[in-house]
Amino acid sequence: MSGSILAPIGFLTAFGTNGGLTINQIITTTVSSSQNPSTLGRSVTFTATVTPSSATGNVQFNDTSTSPPTTLGTGAISSGHATFTTSSLSIGSHNIVAKYLGDTNNAVSTSAPLTQTVNQVSTTATISLGSSAISIVFGQSVTFTATVLPSTATGNVQLLVNGATFGSPVALSGGHATFTTSSLPAGTYDITASYSGDANFSPNNSNSLSTTTTITITNINTGQVSTQGAGNDDDDTDNDKKDQKNSDDRGGQQDDQKSQENNNSQDNDGNSQNNGNSHQNQNNKNKGHKDD
């Protein structure tokens, strides 16, 4: 076609003030990640590189794995580079595309997709257990608080007493779950917490962090501390037998004491009778002398 000039795609053409024609270099854009794969909740920085480095303007970072694509954010170009940092990517694969928005001299350019993988984060070393008291009187309430980090975690926490389930699971709220009870029998217990996990965080048990809490409970009636575990009826039976034996021993001692008292009383009665007979014999002798 006479008087027409064809330019390849990716070129930006513009006529100068003197009728001249300016043809810029091809614009290319690439994108890279600071950490790939990454873990949920951790920051990732995407860097777009625009060529030529003289290009100005902004780069838009998009996640094209969603429908419609999600715009994550933008970054201003400086010396041919633009960056954007985010920690909001969900678990899974994300197609990250950097789109150069162009300027007065350079055309729009879009990078090839970068597959960013976000893995589930483990809650290892992030669950802890605290207690409102370490020694309580039988029947007194005690509160246990389990803390799971990050606080965005959801799911339930189960309290364990000597490794056995105690009570019902409690839902996390703001990273915390609390348990209040006054039903622990007298004894010493190891208290732990077990996190169930959710779609984003794996299950975990506070035992791996050595966060065992020991509660000593004293029987207010006897002042004794037993060492039976939760739900250990055998220990309770043994204690009952010991109490019964102690009671029998005390009863036997009382019977022995009463028997001894009865024997002493009989001895005293015998002594009194003997003394009376002696006096009677002496009186008879004296009377005989007088008759003589």
C-alpha cells in the first residue's frame, strides 16, 4: 500500500513533529518470584523485568488461575524493574502474570505465566497450653488456655488428661481455646492439648513442644494427694480399700482397749472381794480371843 509503513506487533509507532517516524524496540516483560514454592501466610515478592530498561510507567500483577483473573496489585517501574509483595495467596497453584501497562513511547506487554505454588504450613511449634493454677483444692475450678499460631487458624482443640480425652473439643476463637473444669478428682495429672487442624493448617499436639501442665489437687477432707490418672477406677478402689482397712484397724484397736478396761475392772473387783474376806477372817480371830 502506497504511503503506508507496517510495524511488527510489539512496536509502537509515532510521527514526529517534522513528519518523521519513530519506531521503538520490542517491549518484553518477564516475572520472577522470591520464593517458589512458598508457604501459606508467608510473604512472596514478584519482580517484573521490562525491556528496554528505559520504559516507564507501572506493571500490574495478576493471578490468572481464577475466573475472572484477580488483580493482586501494581508496582512502579524503576530501572526496568517493578515489584509487588503479597502474603494473601491461598494454598495451591497460582498463575502469576505481569502486565506492563505501557507509556507514551512503549506499548503494553504481558509476561508468560509464572506458576507460584503455595504449600500448607505446619503448626509445629505453634501450639502452647497455659493454666490458671498449678495447685488447687478438690472441687475448685481451673482454666486451661490453648494458643495456636497464627491466630487465623480455625478448627478445634481437645484437652487431654494423662493422654486421655477430657471433655468436649472447643472451637478456636482468635487463636485461643479455653477449658474450665472443677471435676478433676484428687491427684496429679499431665495436661496437654491437641489441635485438629483445618484446610490450611495441619494437626498438631502440644506434647511435641513439651508444654505439659501438671495440676496437683488436694482432697479438702483428708488433705491427701493421690496420684491416680483420669478415669483410673482401680486407684480409687485401692484407696477405698485402704480407707476401709484403716477403719477396721482403728475399730480393732478400740475393741482391744475396751477388753483391757474390762479385764482391769474385773481384777479390781476380785481384789476388793479378797480384801473383804481378809477383814472377815481377822474379825473372827479377834472374837475367838475374847471368848477365851
